[in-house]
Amino acid sequence: MKYLIRQGRLVDPVSGIGGVMDILLDDGRVAVIGSNLFSPGAQVINAKGYVVCAGLVDLHAHLMEPGFEYRETVASGVRSGAAGGYTSVACMPDTQPPIDVPGGVAYLKELSVKTPGSRVIPIAALSRERLGQEVCDYGALKSAGAAAVSDAKPIANANLLRDAMILACRQGLTVLSYCEEAELSQNFAVNEGRVSRQLRIPGRPAIAEELQVMRDVMLAEETGCAVHICRVSTARSVAIIRRYKRKGVAVTCETCPQYFTFTEDEVLQQGAAARLEPPLRTPADVEGIIEGLKDGTIDAIASDHTPCGDWEKDQPLTQALPGMVGLETTLAASLTALYHTKKMSLSDILRTLTINPACILRLPGSGRLAVGCDADLVIFDPDQEWVVDPERFYSLGRNTPFRGKRLRGKVKYTLVGGEIVYQEGEKEGTL
């Protein structure tokens, strides 16, 4: 199928190309970009007034299959990703069984092609069974299609992590690192500070994250491995990463919209719905995260899409499962908090959602909109307002602190490989 996208506002952070243009998609690729294009037989998409850019790439999502299909399936996850503008979604290995052998990677890829939606990018386990005791066979996992390795939880054993970085570096694989010191955090429900004191419950101190960020960037410096720090939530974590980046260490990092939108006070308003991991932090941390995005220290905005069963969230704060769904709100939440407040340009925001995560995961052909590239793209209205109603999500998860919030930025079309995988209003219950 050929598609001719007319009169869209093209934004490509890589080339700097912008302006109102037509785009012809043919045979799964971007064929022509120009003005007043005409192609007999092409299906026309009217994008006047909308932004057209490379499809979003999510570094970090939990699709939960196999093992936790009541929370999410690959099928529902890729539909959710497409509805949020994602053309590629990296799937963490915290399944049951974990994705720690080549057959697991192959199984995940098999599931992903059965439903139109985002491409699934498998992230394989760093250690066997995610137990933190023995490294996996990274060569075999990479050959099967794994893009990176992670246990999707903190690694307590520094010696094992160091070995993993050495071996991953030899295979050209990035290590995706969760940073939190277990003895300090102990699965406490909120940030340690004013709110934990007000609620009279123990909190997770910021230094629990910062100590392991420091450890992991130092190991990255020593081993030469490309290390990506997931879910950065504190200003001091940003400062540590900034310092090591300036030294030339191959470290990248991400944050998520909740960490530049909400503070720990949200827990007082929403209770368990705002129980996240890492927890929401202070206004000073929010400012530090935004500054890290503005100066490029933070490379990417990820969803950390973590569906929970309703009964797992409908618990007292200290017993509820942490996490939130994010695939269908990340673009709009980022635009609302950063673009519509004039904190960042649209091009710089899209860089954190497209080309930067594609480069971190080493996905050739993804993350940019240029002639010859894969026809993976999203068309969205950056100004349209909507109220978040999780009951209308494609995801099986309904757990989000954005429930009832008014956001600006609405996906109209998502195309993967030159085919429409999401169109606003295509079915009852569309966002």
C-alpha cells in the first residue's frame, strides 16, 4: 500500500528538516519528501495542522507475557503502544519464565507479529532467571534478536554486574540498569521526606538511587560498556550522570513523565495510584530532571509502562503494587509539561522520544524520518486537549496517576512499515 501524507508539519530532529511538506510512503519505506506531491493510486492522509515525525521508540516497557497475562498481553501492549504513537517498544524480561534464553526471545517475537501494532524489541535478562547469580549467554541472546540486557530490577552483586558489563561490551549490547540500593529502600511506598513523615511511614531515600547510579557509571567507566540508567528520578542522579558524561563515559539515561510532572505530594491526593518505583520526589528533584532534559544529560523519555491488576492497586498504600501504565500518555504528558510550558522545543522533546532511544538500543533505520528510512511514523495534533480516561485505554492496565488529568497532544495515526496500525476513532473506545 502506498500512502501520501499531505500538508503535515514535518519535524526531524536529526536532519533539522521542518516545515509543511508532503510525504510519500511506498513499499514500507519513506520514498519522497517534498511539496505538492502526486502519486496515482496512493491513499491520501490529510495531515494539515498536525505534526508528522518518526515513530516513537520506547526504551522501557513491561508487556508481562508470558506469565502475567491478566496485567497485559503482548497483543494488548502493542495496540496500546500504537495508540500512544510508538512504533517500537522495548519489552523488559520480567516475565514468567524470564526472557533469559534464545527460545524466550524467539517466542516474544513470534507473539508480537500476530497483532498489528508497535514493533516489539526484546530486552533479554542480564542474569539467569533474573536471580543475579550467573550471567546469561549474551552472544546467543543477541543472535536470537535481543537488543540489550537487563534484569529489570537492581543488581546487588557488583562483581556479577561488572562481569556482565565486560561480556555485554564484547557482544555490542547495552546494559539497562535499575539503580536502587535494596537495604536502604526496602520496598517502602513513598519518598523519604516530608510526605513520609506526614503519613508516619518509612520512606525510600533519594540516596538509595544515587549510590547505585554512582556505582554503575563507575563500572561503565572501568569496563567501557555502554550502560543506560533507567528511571532517573532525583536531581543528584542527574548531576552524577552529567559529570561522567563530561568525562566521556559511555553512559546514557532516561526519565519518565511522572518524574517531571508530579511531586511526592501527589501521594497525598491519590494514594496507591501514585505509588511508583522509584517514588515521586521533591519539587527540587522535578526541577533537576527538567534541567537534565534541557541540557541533554537525560537522553530519553521512556514510559516505564507497568500494568497492574485492579486488585493489586486497590490496596492500602503500603501494600499496593507500584507502577503505572504509560504507553498511551507519555507523548501527551511530555508535550503538556515541557512543550506547552515553553521549557523545551518540540524538536528537542521528539529527540528524546525517537532518535535517542533508537541509538541507545542500536536500532538502524528507526527514530528518524528521512528518504530511505523505514516508514515508521506518527501523526499527532500537538494542541488538542483531552482528559485521561483509563477505561478507554487499549492496555489492560488502568493504573495511572494521570487519570482525570487534562493533557495536550493527541495521536491521530501511527504507521509501522508503511501500514496504518492505529487511527483515532477506528473503534469504539478509542482514546
